Amino acid sequence: MTKRFVLVAGNISSGKTSLTERLGNRLGWETAYESVVDNPYLADFYADMKAWSFHLQIFFLGHRAEQHLALARSSSPAIIDRSIYEDAEIFSRALVKLGNMSERDYKTYRAIFDQVVQNLPVPDLLIYLKAPISVLLERIRNRGREMEVAISRDYLQLLEEFYEKWMADFDTCPVLTIRTDDLDFVHRHQHLEVIIQRIHDKLSGKEEVQFPAR
């Protein structure tokens, strides 16, 4: 099988983990996920965001760079749940916007991020998952994670705005955009197969990819 290295990006509860799991199982690809359980800063961050936001972002940068490099160098096709780029372009910007990270800390973090990322292998494809804010909120409520109870519509909307700006300028690799409220790849096998075909099309250079498939 041709080596492929794919990243999955998208707002909170857009379906990144579910899609990564299913593509990994269906295609036999290596998978990697966001570090939560073994994150030494997460609890401190939620207790005092202003004090710990810089530390948290530096941890995520190191963790994601390690994941990115390991899977890019692997001999097997691989897919990562959430890209390294989103921390700088989306979540760190949101921390600054909401007053939880200073401009000084962001500039320092961004300088380190830029140095790290410029030396990383470029992915073959970025899959960008989208869904309306109302759908994201419903999914967050349904999965009932304690750390997500305070997530508001306004916060998701802010992230969405940053995602749209980022995607408008993103040129690192090809992008496949998928509306996850139109395709239920969790419960409908045929929808997963549609996505797989679109991924193959995009990776093979067929540029005309549209969702949903009517």
C-alpha cells in the first residue's frame, strides 16, 4: 500500500476521533489521538487558565510534534486525530481573545511553534470536519464529558470563526472538507465508504470533491 499521512481537523465534537478510529480500522492505518489522560497540565489549566495556558500549549506542541514526526516516518499509512496546526491557529488564538493568554506568551509560543513546524514532514491530506454549532452542542451534551460542561455556543462560534479564517489561507497540503451532519459515518457503513472513496479521489489528485453525495 502506498504510504499516506493524513491529519483530521475540526471544531470540538465535529467527529474527529470517531472518523479517525473508523478509518484506521477499515483501512488498516496507524492512528494517533490527542493526549488527555496523561496530560500533566490539563487539570491545572482548567483550575486557572491564565496561569497555565502557556504551559499547556507548550505540552501540546511537543506531544503533537512527536506524534506527527513518528507517523510521518512510519512505513505504514497513518492518520492523526487533530493536527498540530490547530493549536496555534485556533486554540491559542482563542485563549488570547478570551484573555486567558497574554500577547507576550502567545508571541513566544508562536515563535517556538513556527520553528518546530517548519521542520516537520508535510502531510498528504488534511480532512476538515464541519457541523453546525447546534449539532456540536447536542453532541457535547450527549457524550457528557465533565471537562466539556462549560463549553458554550459563543466559544464554539469563536473557534468556528478561527477555523474558517485558517482554512481560507491554508496551503500546506490538499484539504478535504466534510459536513459531518450530512454523513453519519458512525452508524451508516455506506457513508463511511463514501468518505473513503472521496479520500482516495483527493489523494489521487481528483480535485472535484463535494459533500454531501446526493
